[in-house]
Amino acid sequence: MIQMINVTKDYKGNSRALNDFSLSITLGETVGLAGPNGAGKTTTLRLLATLLKPTSGQISICGLNPLKSPEEVRRRVGYLPEQIGFYKRFSGIKNLEFYLQFYGLDVHSSNVRELAERFQLIDMLSRPVGKYSYGMIKKLGLIRIFSCSPDVLLLDEPMNGLDVEAQITLKELLQEFKTQGKCILLSTHLLHDIGDICNRVVIINSGKKLADRSINDIKSEYEQRYENFDLTNFYLKIIKGNEKS
């Protein structure tokens, strides 16, 4: 579903965000992307969402080249950036109507209201987004991408700003999508969420991949050496260069 081969991304001013980065994610996998601030996580998601073009390397999403077929890729991908843009003078439901039309959907034929009820946002849909809190905007963004039932989910810090109930709802939805054979790439600093949600963790720093491991494999190794499994310890050892990837 996702294939990145030797991808490099340079910005102006000789700033290199990704350096010969490769990643492969198959059907039904949920992969957590972890790393320090400025490691290249958001750049990776933006490249896959067709918002950036690689300096070099190859990218394939659902068998499509995002450089040659960007519109088709966007119809297959649901992208949640950390900072979500909506028309603040429009109501939540009007924003969703505007977005869904690009997918040939409307709020009646999709599961918008079911999702709004699950995220406890149903009573806010008629109000202008400018009156929403940050957490409400995050919920509306999640409703927007889940209502389109994309094949690939790209989530940048999706738990930020969500209340406890919404975090539980999001984890349930991600599990449902995974069982449907969807492909999920989740970027977050919350390592316990990666441990709870993901099949694999990819650790990146300074644009380079340092580790790509199954959560179960890491857990098995650590439980043999330590009393309790803690993904944070594995992460810190990788970042500090004290652990094999």
C-alpha cells in the first residue's frame, strides 16, 4: 500500500529533511513513526499526502505514483495534519459537505452523523468552526477523513488535544480500519499509543531511519531481559545509539 524507496527531501538553504529513507507498509498494517522534533516525520507524511515532492527516490501509494497521479492518490488517502485547516465562518457540517463532495459523497450517504455521535460532536455540527476548541477541530478533522473510508490513513499527532473519551473512540476506529485491511501510518511522540495501536514502530532521526521493528518482537526481546516491556526504553536506546535496530 505504501512504498518509499531511497527517498530524499531537501528544502531551500541546504536543509535535508529526509536522507535516503525507505519504508514499506502492507495491507492491514498500522505503523508508528517516532522520532525527535525535526526528525522528518511530518515531511514523510506530507510526501505521501502529495503535498510535497521528493528531491530524489521513488514513492508508490496503492500502486500509484503520486507525482503522476496526485488526484487519484488523494482519493485513496486520508491525511490528518497536526494543524487542521477549516473555514472558520462555516459550520462544521458545511465544512464536511464541502470536503466530501470531492469524493462523490455527502453527509447523508456517508457515516458523518454516526462518527459525530461517537466523537460526541453531534451538537456542535451546526455551529461555526470558529467557535470550536482545538480538541473539537481535531474531532472534526477525524470525522472528515474517516467518513471517506480511505485505503490509507496518514495521521500526524492524532491524539493531541483529544479528551479521554475521544482517544478511546479513535483507537477503536483505528482497530476497525485495520481489520478492514486498511493501511495506517501514525506519527506521534506518545510512545505508549504506538505500543497500544501499532504492529510496527519506525524510528527516525535527522531524516534517517534508525529502526524498523515489530512491536511483538521488541516486546519478546525486552521481556527476556527486563521485568516489564517499555517502548520508551527501546526508543531511547535507539536514539542514543545503544541498541541494534
